[in-house]
Amino acid sequence: MNIGQLCKYLILNSELSNTEILEIVKDKFPEAKTSPACIAWYKSDLRKSGLLGPRQSKNNVVLTEEEFSELCNK
């Protein structure tokens, strides 16, 4: 298993954060130059491939059109 395969496996089969995935990659591949941006890229690639659903924000806020307009005009 290479780094990309490991990252994609962990993204699809766990609830680990990007940081936790990176720690596992660095443990298995100590010489790897993998960064948090790499993990984010793998997630993006999986989304584009349709294998990972849309990003879920922890801060989902629903605004009315009026509230949104007020925010945009500040």
C-alpha cells in the first residue's frame, strides 16, 4: 500500500481528522513529505470522483435572505 492508497483508505473508512491521518502516514512512512494540504487534496479528489460526499461543516448556519443581505452589505 502506498501513501495515497493509505490516505484514501483512512478517509473513506474512518472518522479520523486530517491531522490524525497525517500522523498515521508519518508513522508508516517516516521519510514521507506528506503535509496537511496533501490529505486535503486526497479528500478533494475523492469528492470529485464521487466516492466521498460533500464537505460537512461543523458550523452549518442557515440564514434568511434578509440576514444574508445584511451580512453582505456590512
